Amino acid sequence: MGKGISLNKEVSRGYTMLEAINEAKRCLNCKVPQCKKGCPIGNDIPDWIHELSKGNPGNAMEIIHAKSNLPAICGRVCAHERQCEGHCVLGKKGEHINIGKLERFIADFDGDMGLIGETLPQKTRGRVAVIGSGPAGLTIAGDLSRQGFAVEIFEMEPEAGGVLRFGIPEYRLPKDVVRREIEKIERLGVSIHCNQTAGEDFTIDDLFSRGFDAIFMGTGTGKPKMLDIPGNDLEGVRMAIYFLRRVSLFNEGSIGREEVMVNEGDRVFVIGCGNTAMDAARTALRLGAASVDVVYHRTINEMAALRAEYDEAVEEGVRFNWRSSIVEIHDEGGRLSEVVVETKPEAVEGDASDQQTQPTRRTLPADKVIMAVGSVPASRIVSTTTGIDVDDRGYVLTREYPYGMTTRKGVFAGGDVANRQATVVHAMQDAKRVAEGIAQYVDAIKLMESINRKPETNTDDENKQE
Ligand code: SF4
């Protein structure tokens, strides 16, 4: 497709077994491992690296599984540079251990070879419904299933995965990898019901009446924010998450190429500079865009995107416009034709003149504008039930004990929908705590139920004695 970059080929090459073992052997197996401190889910990194260095990927996988349900995904899309790898002591003077690539290697090897067979408990502790099958929902399902809960996931799309399937492009996270991780979770005994939209096909009240003891809302932030720019309603303006979703559907063969908005030769502008903006920009190039300009109102040091993502985007040809905003979008006969970009000058110390503060304006030819400026929760669940309070931006309010419970008893929320940090691993970190909260809550209500049943039994016994 565009510029000789494949739309779907994974950009990062994985390790061979020999490369992985050699890399693992470089690890110092530190007594106080900084890498582990940098991992939001406290992955026991040196322990599994040590097992791998001895040639035991099965043992390594068992250690990883104790903390993570999605290692093949984390190994690819986590912000390693800010987390485990950014904390590795070897990085201070030389090259950090490539922890992400090692995790990916072990998880892929396990996916191919089926290294471990887990002994699972009977599902007798209670029934939990999970709405949404993104990273938070899958983590809750995996953790609770391993602890003896019967878990069912309700997913609105025809296939599970949420943001992992639609929000992250194939070249960063192949969908086969996502499918394989989800199949592993299903093998734990989790059932997944697709094409089930909360608020349309079922409500929270329905789920309770079907006998679920607790319900988890892991529905993320599906409603993109739109900037109030003149011309934002033109045909050629799209939200990044809708654009990426269409590309995923095209990749799967569900829609035609003509339904993907970016065409060969298009001049594309992307507003925003987080990882979704990088994904949209790099995907537009892969679709054959003649040029892709990222427009961001702050500086490179303030961008939310990972440095590695930015570097790769630059290498592929994406241009960056710092301290800049699109202030108008124009059309010619209803067709998007140009954008007006306003750029603030860099501050010069000691110069308080007007010249320094006046932005410059450029009118540039354009065919498409993609907005990647964040998203907020869609309100479908909350608006079709009672008792779940949200803040003024629509994020679900939750409490500390039991962790993650909303203002409605037995209904929990976590990950992005509760306004907690938005990366895959942070959604997982939050979900792990919510899983603990759900387990505590369900155990408590079961205990109360059994206590409340006891007097009847005692009375019977007493009657018998009389
Ligand atoms: Fe190994 Fe680096 Fe972690 Fe030390 S900090 S245990 S060297 S990965």
C-alpha cells in the first residue's frame, strides 16, 4: 500500500530462542529489582528472565501468568521505556534488558507450544458478569476465573478484544495475537457472549435477575471528543478511533477499501499527539497518504505519545507541527480543501514584545483531518439503569472499599470508564484491584446469606429435639 510500508506487517521483529536466551543471560537478577518497581502490575521480571536464561520457558510462563493474563499483548504495546525497561539498572550505563521483547517471546512460544496446563478450581465462589472485553474486562475475567468464580463476558462487537482489536493497528498488535490471548482466557472457563450491547440487548437489572452476584463495567471510553473548530462537520473530518476501527474492519474483510476514509495521495492532518494520534498518522501513511502532518498545541516534551512511537513515526515520514493548532477547516464545493494552522512562536527569554507572542497563520492544502484528542465514556449503561453515579464528564464514580464498587451495590467499574490511567497495562493494573474488590464483596454476601439461612436450620433442629 502506501510508501512501501505494509499496512499489516508487524513492525517489531521478535527474538529467536537463542537470541532470547542470550538476552536473558545479560540480566543481573538484581536483589532489589528496579524493573519490577517500574511495572504497574508488579510482574516478577527477574524471576522469569532467570528461568528463561536457563532454557526453561515453561517455568518463565508460569511466573508471568501469576501476574498477567495478557503477556503477548503487554510484551508488544506496553510503555516499556517508561516502565520496566526505563527502570532497569543496566540502562543507566549501557543497554537495558529488552524486557518487552522477552515477555513477547515467552508468551508467543507458549501460544505455539502450549507450555503449561493450569489446574483450575471448581467455579463455586459466585457468578460474575463482565461488560466489555478490552484489557480491563479480560483481566478481571482471567483473575476471577482462576480464583473459582464463574465469569461470563458480554461484548457488543461480533468479536472480543475491545480496544485491543479495534484501537491498536495490526502493525503494532496483530489480531491473531489478541485472539490467541483471548482463547487462553476462554480455556480458563470464561464464556464470552458477543453482539450483546448493554442498554440495548440487556440491562444491569437483567443481569442481576439472571443470578449474577456482581457485575463489572469495563466499557472504556468509546465516545471521542471533538474540537470546536469551524468546518469540523465536513465529510473529510473523522475521529481517530472511528478511522482506526474502519481500518481494522477493512483488514478483516468486513468492509471495502472505499469505506476507509484515507485515499492514496491524500494530504492528511492529525490533531493531537498521544499514542492514538501516532497510530492514526502511521496508519494514514500506510494507506498511501501523500503527506501526514501531526498538529499539536504543545511541545515535543509535553506529548503523551511514547518516544519510541514518535521516533518510528518520524522515520516513516510523519511531520510534526509543535505549538500549533488547526483553527479553521475550509471546503470547496463541500469537499475539504484546506486547513488554517496557527503556530505560537517559541518563547525567547527576556523578550516581552508583541512580536514574540503573536502566532503565525498558514493556510495549507488538505484532504483529510483526523482528530485524536481523547475520549470519554459512552453513557449507554448508566442511562439505562438506576443508582450508578458519574462525575460531570461522565466517568463512573467508584469507591475504595470494596475497591471499584460504584454507587450501586454489586456493580463495579474499572479502567478508563472510571477515569483511571489509559494505557493497556494501567487498565489491567486497575482491573486487578477491582477483581480483589469483587472477590471480597461476593465472599461477603455469600457469607451473609449463609448466616441468614442458619436460624431456620437451628429452629428445625430444636423442633426435632423437642
Ligand atoms: Fe535484570 Fe534489569 Fe531487572 Fe536488574 S533491573 S533484574 S538487570 S531486568
